[in-house]
Amino acid sequence: MPLKFQDVEVGDELGPLSKVVSSEDVKLFTQIQRREWEDRAPKFFTDAESARKEGLPGRIVPGPMSMAFMAQLVVSWSDGGWIRKLDVVFRQTVPHNTPLRVVGVVTDKYEVDNKGQVECDVYVESVEGDRLVGGQVIVVLPLHS
């Protein structure tokens, strides 16, 4: 049953959604994105030496992949809602082959033009709780009729 605006309370938690992004996942993602990146995909996503030359600790997960995980969490949780806005801040790099948790919490809710809007803080975290990527999402949920 789809989630309704009235069923949501400030403080409700989203997730966790568990992820381990393999190097193969990143390779496939960069191949799919290649057209958008016009064959200029940064090599530090898939090549450890290139990553170190850029001052990174190793290969990293592309930002759009982390954003997709945040969106996946919200869409799964909302079950019938849709994302109106997703703002993201990349705090730390997200490494390959490392267990991750995608979590969120409802921070506000209000009605606009007869639509329920819910604001949530969302995060991609290491299993130790370090927040690697943070963001805010506004999801639109149906109102009870």
C-alpha cells in the first residue's frame, strides 16, 4: 500500500539500505555514463594509480552513483511518492568494495498546492557511521482522499 502523507511523522527513519559497490559495478556505471561524459570519464573511478595521482586514497565511487542510492532509499520508502528535489554534499570519498549504509530521517512535512511534501535528511555512511555523502530530499506523497 502506498505511503500517505498523513502516515509520516517528523523523526521517522528511512532505511537502512545496505550496499557494497564493487569495482565491477563502477566499471559498468562508467561505461553506461560514457556517452554523457563524452568519453572523458575520470580514470580515478576505475584505476587506482590514476586515483593516487589525483591525491585520492584509491578508486572512488562516482557521485551520481551515491545520489542514485539515496534516491533508491527514498523511492523504496515512499512507495508511490516521487522526488521533487535532491541536494547532495560530498563530504568524503566513497571507496569501492566497502560496506555502506544509506539512511535517512524525516525532518519536516507540509502541504503545498494540495500535495503533501516531506523533507528528509539522507546519508551514505560507512558501517562505522562516518557520513560520506549527505543530502536533503523533498518527496511528494499523496494525501488521504
